[in-house]
Amino acid sequence: MSRSLLTGLGTLLLCSGIAQADPGFKPNGSIGLTQTFYGNSGGYKTATAHPSLSLNYNFAPKWNLNLVWDRTWGLYDDYTGAPNQQYEYFSQPAGTLTYNYGKLGDSKVNWSSSVMFENQTNMTGTSTNYVYGQTFFDFSEYLPRSEFLKATQFALAPQYVHAWNSQGGSGSINTAGIGLLTNWDLPGNFSFTLNAYAFKDWYSGALQISGPNGNYSSANYFVALAWLQYQNTLFKFDQNTSLSFNFIGGLDPFMASNRNGSWEPFIASNAQYEWLGPTVQAGNFKSTYILFALPQLMLTYNVNDKLSFNVFVQVKYSNQVWGDSVGGWSFQPQGGFGVTYNF
């Protein structure tokens, strides 16, 4: 029933978009590939290759389709389950369909909705599917603005998730909750993101979470994420080539639950900025967090107004252990390249 409800919502949104098609609209979008290489983090074996292929397509005035396929594999060693070794064989394709309704009635509230399908396969025979529906009510235009602080998003987002295993034992997860999503422009090329979620998971079968007193069939969660970002062009070699410095860092995420378990819910992992998290999830916990800092140097070459290439080097400082204890603070060198084609 949950799967049918979300599928029906997507069909309804698609039909409404087709009915309101603009004959003067020209579809547009971009295709991109980013290849990131992660090194080892001190004594933690985290050396990983991570390609990410994306398609972002505005196929109608109020419609957007975003397809992303991420995957990882180890660079040096096969996974043996040894302490301090990160599991690195993972595939995650996802597709998101978004519809922007525009203003809600005569108000200044911008309203949009999205439905996402995602598959997570860990290459050991376990594969889980997620359908994630959200609707967003953005109140940012009601907030006062100044040269020091400007809200670019201040949205309430009711949401629902249904998940089921296609491999690795039958089971399901249903999640209902609400999110507060905020973004702020600050002076001097800085910006700040603060997001918070409150939700409840219901589990069945193989997807129940375990704790010291057995399995749990439900759990309540509070999740918060906060990032400070900075972007600045250091040098322009010519009209097409530039060197930039970028930085992002903060809480990614803080998570608290009424259960003493060992689990990161889908809403929390989906909201994280970092794609590759800590190496060790230590024991059962009711609350835990990840802190990180990621400075980056990026060289960009624009071939023309459609095609661009970049190479980047960066280093992440974060905890490699989270759970009932937080630690393993270490540096991780990273680097890679990207290509983007706009159409």
C-alpha cells in the first residue's frame, strides 16, 4: 500500500505537469561525471575510488529530473572485515522527480514536491530499495533580509519513506516525519546551511534494528546538520581558466534516538553532505555525531559555454569512529577530476 501511494503521487504530479506545458519552453540540463579518489585516514584503511555520474534535466517549465549513480570500490585491498577497514564495495543509483507548483495561492510561499527512488546494493548480496516522497513549503520570502544575512531557503518539508529488501532477506521500513531546511547567504562569499528532521521509523523482517535487549520494531529520531561554506576565485589565468578555493565543514550529522541501537536511518544518510562516512560504527548508541572540515583547491577550464573540466585536491579532517564513542580523528587526502556538459 505504501509503495502504491508514492507511485500514485508521482503519476499525479506528472499528469499535472503535462497539462500545464508551456509551448515556448526549451528543455535544458547538464550531464556530469566526477571521479574522486580517497586516501587512507591515518591508521584507517579508507582508500577508495568513487565515480559519480549525473544527469540533471529540466524537461518542462516546472519539472526537473535528476539521475545520479554513485559507486565505490577499494583501491588497494579486498575487504576482509579487519578492524579499521572501511567497506568500499557499494552501488547507489537514484532518480528524483521534482515539480515546482510556484506560489501557494496569493501567499509568498513557494511550494514544490519530489519523489525519489534509490537502490543501495553493498555487493555482498544485500540490496535495499527506497521510495522517498517530500513536499516543500518555502517561507524564505517572509524573512527580513540585510547585507549581513539573507535566507535563500526556509522550508518545512513533510516526508514519507518506504523501503524494502530485494535481496538479503525480506523486510520493510516505513518512515514519516518533517524537516526544516534552511540556507543563508553571509558576507564575504560565505553561506550557512542548517537542516533538522524529526521522524519515526517502523521496521519489519530483516530490516529491524538490533539493540542490547533484542530487536526494535520502531524508533524515533532527531537529526540535525549544519555546514559553513566558503567559495572564492583565487586567480583567473585567462577567460576560460581559473583557480578557486572552496571550503565546507560542520556537523554531518548529529543524530539522537529513543532506542539504543546501531543504525543510521535513510533520512539521515540521504541528508548528509559527505558521501563517504566514518569507518567504524562503534556499538549501540542513542546519540552520536560526525564533524568534518574539507578545504579544496580546484582548477577549472571552460572549453566553451557548454563544456567544462576541473581537477581538484582536498583534505578532510573528521572522526573515523562514531556510535557509543566518537574518535579516530584523522586527515584523509582526496583528489579527483570532473567534466560537465550543459545542453
